[in-house]
Amino acid sequence: VVCYFSSPLGESSIRFLARLIDEGGDKGRRLLLQYFQGVIWKVEAFVKPLIPNKSPTLLRVHILLAIDHALTALPHSEFMYLIPDPEHSGRNIQLSPDDHFNAFVDYLSNAIRGNSR
């Protein structure tokens, strides 16, 4: 998420990874897993003590879904700027880059925390 918001190169990198997931099929997904598996397991190890009641399997699934969603949804998140703002009549949603970043991080962290079964 930080990479996407940090620079045009970061945004291009995330767009590339999203296409690899979407269009690369199993081969693309395995390639991503090969290179990012260590990072995924580090995230899991960091998050696990914060949600001790969540089953290890469900925690891993939620983390992988959050990572997948971060990679594939960020390139499409500009879509929200076309949607009317319910708090400001006649205006579309407008967020600063920092607010956009914080909203997305909140969304992902809540998705991981979720139901702690």
C-alpha cells in the first residue's frame, strides 16, 4: 500500500503485480508467491500475537486475501472519485492521498482482524 502511494514507480509496480495476478494464471501466482512468501510469513508472525483467538488457518487466509485485494484493488481505487459524496450534495468523494492511504489501510486491517474465530 505504501509503495502504491509513494511514487509513480510504486504505482506502476503495483499495477504490474495486479496484472500478474489477474492475467498470469497459476504460473503468475506461483511466481509471486515464490518471491513474496517470506514477506507474507513475516506479516503473519507479526499479526498472530495481536489476534491470538483467530485460528491459524483463518488468519493466513485473511492475510492472503488482504494482500491479494491490496494488489488488485489499489489500481482501481480511483473509481471512488466518480461516486457522489453522501456528506456533500453535488460533489463526488474527494480524499487527499494521505486520507486515501489511511482509509485503505483501515479497510485492510479490519478485514484481517475480522471475526476472530
